Amino acid sequence: MIVVTTPTGQIGRRVVELLRQADEPVRVIARDPAKVRGVDVVAGSHRDPAVLRKALDGARSLFLLVPPDRQSTDVTEQYVSYARAAAATASRIVAVSSIGRGYPEPAGALAAAWAMDDVIEASGADYRSLRPAYFMENLLAGAGMIRDEGVFPQPLDADRPLPLTATEDIAATAARLLRDSTWSGQDSVPLVSPDDLTPAGMAEVMADVLGRPVTYRQQSIAEYRSMLDGFGLSGSFVAALTEMARAQNDGVYGYGRQPAARTGTSFRDWLRTSSIAATPEGARTRVRPHS
Ligand SMILES: NC(=O)c1ccc[n+]([C@@H]2O[C@H](COP(=O)([O-])OP(=O)(O)OC[C@H]3O[C@@H](n4cnc5c(N)ncnc54)[C@H](OP(=O)(O)O)[C@@H]3O)[C@@H](O)[C@H]2O)c1
């Protein structure tokens, strides 16, 4: 039995699908069991050790993902609290962290994920820390602007390479490790796509795939922060995202152990099938070029 947290999230949902396709017995933890069908469900949050203990009864491994909490009053404590609950109840864990561990400056949400690693490692559990880079799916929030206005805005330096990861590759690696009972001890698994693109280079790929001009526009950190404030996020969450953007512009992803090989989905392939370039049916969206 494998226990999967966040079965309604973009990574957790796919982990469940892949495990079920492989005929693995799966149990999920969900705040709203009605949202998950066809699997054994334990109701509640995986921040609660009692819920985890119940779900892990007779189980061999746990897939752990700390949910983003836009209202968090302390983002690091939030990650650590989920890690503590998992570390107290599970002896074999695969969790989603981030590359760049070892970066010596503040790194916001990235540092919170490494604090999660610290807690799990200290517990002595068998552990695989998945270390993806910047999710390609982060771009979906601005899909309309890219597709309809030809503008790709981010608070990131235009010409600094930005390592990328498709969440499909995270889910596939998680499912593989969860099914594999041969590994033990603690290790990290960097997950970075075969691309070597800067944000400006990503805009060029977008223009090519969409068949229309797309311009990269670097937002200042102040502009980015004020945009986030406008979304009604907590101060701690805004600080975590802006610190992360600063760290990304300082080359945070170059720290720590680097991937032996860049593998998985390329940005171009991801983009072609994403809602930025495709309708939900998979057909290409017709876009009028700028006049
Ligand atoms: N974005 C990046 O570039 C990046 C890079 C590296 C690592 N990461 C990490 O990736 C993770 C985000 O993964 P994702 O995009 O798959 O997340 P996601 O799609 O936003 O999924 C969030 C999930 O968490 C659940 N959830 C929300 N609040 C909860 C709570 N209080 N208790 C229990 N469950 C709760 C949601 O379930 P409900 O149905 O109950 O709402 C949902 O299943 C974060 O840990 C982040 O640090 C992100």
C-alpha cells in the first residue's frame, strides 16, 4: 500500500493515476473525500499526525507534498509542520523539495522546502527528496497574457538561464520511486528538463510554437511584490515569493548537487500541449498575429 497526499493537486493527482495504472494499492489523504473517486481515502489534512497514522496503517511508503498556503503567516513553519507530522509517522518517504539547497542567502519558499528536508532527514526515515526546478506549469497563470497579448512577464533576469521542470516528470519519478522497494537511506533526486533557456529564450520558443510575437518583460521586484499584494496573499507568502525571485536572479539553482543529466519533457514539447498553445481538446488555438 502506498499513501499519497494532495491527490487533488497537479502532482499528487498524477502520482495516483500512475500508481493505479501500475495496479499498486493506493490510499490517499484528502480534506474533501468527495473530490477523489475510486481509491481508498482517509479524510483530513496530512498536517495532522493522527490522520497520517491512520492512512499509513499497513502502508509501505508515503508521497509527501506540502501544499502552497496563500494565507500562511509563517511559510517556513508551514513546511516544517507538515514535515514533522510525516517524520513522526512514516519510515519511507518521497517528497517534493527544490534544487539549489545550500544557497547561503534567503531563498523564501525554496528555503522552506529545504527546511522540510532537514526535518525528514533528522528523523532517520528512508528518504528521496525530489529536487525540481521552476515548474513549467507556473506559466499557466499567465496563459491569457502570453497567448492573447504576446507578453510574458516575470520578475526574473531576461538573460539568466532558468532551469525548468514539467510536473509530469516529478509525478513519474515519484511513482517510480514509490513502487521501487529496493532503495534505502537518504538521497536527493534532481529533476531538470533538457532545456538551457533564459526567460528571453523561453519567449522565443513561445513565439515559435504560437506562431505570433511574444516579448519577455522583466518585472521589477517592487512591481512583482505589489502585484502579489493585489491578490490578497499573506505577508509571509508574498515575502516567500519575492525572496525566491531575488534568489533565482542570484543563481540559486546553481547551488548544491547538480543533475548528472538533464532529462524529461522539453519546454517546447510541454508548451505544445499546454493550455497556452492548445485548446482543452488538444487542437491548436488560432491566434491573430499582432498588427
Ligand atoms: N512552483 C514551482 O516552481 C515549484 C518548484 C519546486 C517545488 N515546488 C513545490 O511544489 C509544491 C506545489 O505542488 P503542486 O503545484 O502540485 O500543488 P497544487 O497543485 O497547488 O496542490 C495543492 C494540493 O494541496 C492540497 N491542500 C491545500 N491545502 C491543504 C491543507 N491545508 N491540508 C491538506 N491538503 C491541502 C490541495 O487539496 P484540496 O483539494 O483539499 O484543496 C491540493 O491537493 C509546493 O510544495 C512547492 O514548494 C514548486
